[in-house]
Amino acid sequence: MIIFELVSLLLQGLTKMNLTHFGFVVLLVFCTFAHGQHSVRQNNQPNFIIIYTDDMGYADAGPFGNPLIETPAIDSLVQTGQTWTNFYAAASVCTPSRGALLTGKLPVRTGLYGNNLAVFYPGSKKGIPHDEKTIAEVFQENHYRTGIFGKWHLGDAPDYYPTRHGFDEWLGIPYSNDMDWEVEGINISNFFIPPEEINTKWGIVAPKLQKKIYRPNINDWQVPLIHSQRQSNGVYSDVVLERPADQSLITQRYTNESIRFIRESVSAKNPFFLYLSHNMPHVPLFRSPDFAGKSSAGLYGDVIEEIDWSVDRITATLKELAIDEHTYIVFTSDNGPWLIYKDHAGSAKPLRNGKSTTFEGGMRVMTVFSGPSIKPGQVKDLGMQTDLFATFSQLAGFDHPDTAEDSYDLTETLKHHSPGPRNFIPFYSGSELRAFRHKDHKIHYVTQGAYGMPPKREVHESPLLIDLVNDIGETTNIAQDHTSLTAQILGYAEELKKSVVIKPSIVDSQYEN
């Protein structure tokens, strides 16, 4: 309306102006219009939040939730949003799954996997490659504010911090919260002891380390809490705020910093991309005094209920600022539960096994989408965390780069419950394709438990075939009764193998110059 009024005045007064004054008014009108358009574009851009937990079980909340753990905020997301019951992390351990989430690529394509070392450790000289474009970089290029609050685990050297990969700001721990310990002279710097010493020395260290995990003390884990910020002049500010980090307050701190970031973004009239990456419920478990003894499910339950509190604080803030109907939220986990820690771990039931395996319990994770135009309900279509790259790009209204080659756009399923575009899930452990799902069936080339749990490693000369609709616990091999179907799925898996160029492992070489 202002634009039209200015134009009208301009025309009315044209005869009274000299050419110099006329040019000035035209410039004024143009600048006003341009500024107005810029503001409208920014204000209409949706916001995006990923809430990422660490080692959370498929059955810890939501549709398959533990009856002893109360998660009203997560349950509300489930009731009002869209729950995907066949959604997968790209790996069953931290570093590769997080790398895949941010790049839209399978870990074997980026080198963010390990065959000898599963993840990045403190002191690593390597990290996520700089030539890999992250979803945060795409948002940043499109004038979004980008922030990560929480665990990173894609390189702890400053050159690999999140602020060097598309995030304006990061506050968090650079790797898992169970690192930086010392027992009997063994610590993270000499953790990889010679094989001949493992049986004697590790046999002494392991039980003592276990006691520390089951009786968590902040001072036993010298993990740093880091704040990193990208300045407007391109200079980075990297500060260690605490060492050891006070992990009893870490969930609340990440939440409060996320809320600050949201408020600042709204005040600046900037759309934002927020990655809230909790360290919990990865062991050692910590919760604030506010949640001590709150759950009927012990310490683990307390931790989950504090994460639920965090979800509630985030969603309440969005409502308070009147941007809840303008913000997309995805709640998911990096992999399944770390079952060896028993009551300090969650549950993947009815799925089989958990973290570090290619059984369903290792990689299928509870996932909920919430936001504008998302049609509520339960979705049984296949999805993967790599798909968030293409999906978020589409919802934001800009193209995602071709580099995100393992990312499928789920928008039509989210908005209309249309059939999903993805019909397969690869199950890699390191560079080894151990299993492959096509629609409702899954073949296993290799089956293996993790951390000494059954089953022992077995390479199947004739791959197993599982009907995941009728056998979600992966108990019965039906390959002999369905030879043609098995051969068909094996063909699809071989097509994938041929299309994937496996990069050398960066994780295995993380201490090399």
C-alpha cells in the first residue's frame, strides 16, 4: 500500500520536480520496495529444528513407549505430528550417523566410518571433510541463522568444529560424554594399547571403568564444554567454557541456549535452522537435581523425562513467539540403545538387538515430524535421516545440491500421506554392507551382535530373508520358501553396491598427519 501511495505522489508531483529530484524519489521508491520485499521473504521463510538424542531406544517414548517413563511433550508431538515407524539412522554408531544426517550421503561415500575405529576420539587430527557440503551450509547460504547446541562428534580439532561447516554458533561437547577418562594409567591418549597387553591390562581397567559408568561422577569424565562462534568478519572465536563439563546441567544448558538462539533469531527477523543435539541418554547418565528420582524407571527414566522437558520448553517457546505454525520440528535419535548397560540403557522392543548392530534395533529409530502443512498420523513408508537434507530444502523453497545423493524428498508424504519415494534401506557397518531392506523384506549377508552380546559373527553364504511386517523381531529365515524374492532383493542390493564409490575411512586414519 505504501508503494502505491508513493508512486501516486510521484506522478502527481512530476510536473513540479526537476530531473534531479525525480531521480531521487525514484531511488527512494525502489529502495523502499526492495527492503519491503526482503523483509517479507525472510518473514515467510519457515524455521527448522532437529532434536537429536544419543542412543535413545525405539521404545523409550511415543507409540511404543515405556509405561514407566512419562513423556507428555514427545507424546504430544506424536499425537499432533506425523510418526514414521520405519525410519532409520544411516549407521548404528555416532560419527557415521551424524555425518550422514548433515551431508545427505551414506557414510561410505564421505569416509565418515571406521572398520577399526568406530568413531572419532579426542585428539583426532581429522574430521568431516571440508569439501562435503552440509545442510547447515545450504541454510547459511540462503540467509538463515544456523546454530548447534550439543554433541558434535565429527572432529574435535578447531578446523573441524561446526562453525567451519555452516553453523554460525556452537555450544557443546565435541565427542561422546564417556570419553576423556583415566583408569590405571590408561586414558584416551594411550587407549589403543598393544594387542599383547589387552588381555592383562584391559582386564583390570574394564571393570573399574564400568563402575564409573554405573556411578557417574562429573569429575571422572574430563570432557570439555566449548563455545564457538563465527564472527561477521570471518574470524572464529573458540573458547573452552568448562572442563570437565557439568553434565548434570547439560540438558538444561543446551535447551536454554537453544531458546536464546530462537529468541534472537525472531528479534532479528531471521529464519533459523537449529540442531539441538543432546548427549543423553548416552552413558554415563546425568540429569539435573530437578529430575532426580522423578521417574519410576530409575536414572535412565529421569534422563528421558528431562529430555521430554526440553522438548516442552522448545515447543512452548515457539508458541509464545507465535512461530509454532511456522516451524518444522523433527525428533529422532542417532542410533538404537546401548544394551550392554542394562538399566542404564533404553529398549528397542519389539525390534531385535541395539546399538552397533545392523539388526533393526541398531538403526531403526523413533522419528516424529511436526510443523505447518504436515498431515498428522502414522506413516509406515521407509525413510532415512539422509532424507532430511532434500526434504528441508524443498520445504524451505530452495534447491538441495546434487552432492546429497542419498537424500529423498519426503514432502509429499508429509503433506498428503502420499506413498514415499524411498523403497530401500542399506545397512552398513563400516564399509561392509551387512543387510539390505527392500520394501517389507530384509536380507542379511552378515549377522553379528555387539560388545560381546550374541549372536556371534556369521557370514551367510546364502543370505537370510526376513519378513519385517510379520516378523519384526527378525527371528525366522524364510529364504528357502521365497527364492525368487530373495534373488530379486539381492539384485537390488548389488545395484546399490555398484553405484557406491567407497571412500577410504577417515575415522580409521584419524591420528595420521
